Amino acid sequence: MGRLVHFEVHVDDMERAKKFYGEVFGWSFQDWSEYAGMPYYGAVTGNEEEPGINGALMQRQGPPPGANQALNGYACTMGVEDYDAAEARILENGGTVALPKYALPGMAWQGYYKDTEGNIFGIHQPDANAK
């Protein structure tokens, strides 16, 4: 037990966050606000037959992360097929670079970004030729 089964991204502007994650990663959303008692949208992140989990966007209950503040929580990393195309979508949709693309030699390309709400997340493209 203890396997990660759900995640929550805390957001200030729900519509802006839904647009960002929908445009960048193709996520779809279901309104679960009635159950949560606050703005809360379930996030469907992919096909149920593929590895991965679904999560949610929830209304932030405090101040957003400050600039240059150390990560205080978990950083979720999304698998992508084309790192450079994913990065372009992130930047086109208002995200910013937190830690530029780097090689995990012989394994993958990795990098970290801030979403439109100031949250840090990663992207990961498997590539045995990364160096």
C-alpha cells in the first residue's frame, strides 16, 4: 500500500488552469465542485489502459508559491513523446522554464516548468540516446 492514486494541483484561476493543462497535455475535466464544497475539477489525464493516474485541479486555499521559493510539496512529472513540442506548448500557453531540459544519460530528457498558477511540474521523454 502507499501507491500514489490521485493528485491535486492547487490553482488561483480555475479557468486559466483548465485551459493550460487542457491545451498543453490534452487533459479533460469533470466538475466535482458539489462533492468538494469548493471549485474542484477532476482531471482525466489519459487512456485508462495506459500507466498513470488521474487527479484534480482545486481552488488554492492560501497564497501561491513565491518567486525563487524552494519546492514545498510534490512535483508531478508528465511523460511526453516529444520533449521539444511539449515545451513549446507549455511556453505558448503561459508556462515558464524552472529548470531547462537536461539529459538523464542513457535514459531520458527531463526538465521542470511553472504553470500559469506558479506550480512546478516536470516533463520526461524517454530516450536511450540522451546524453
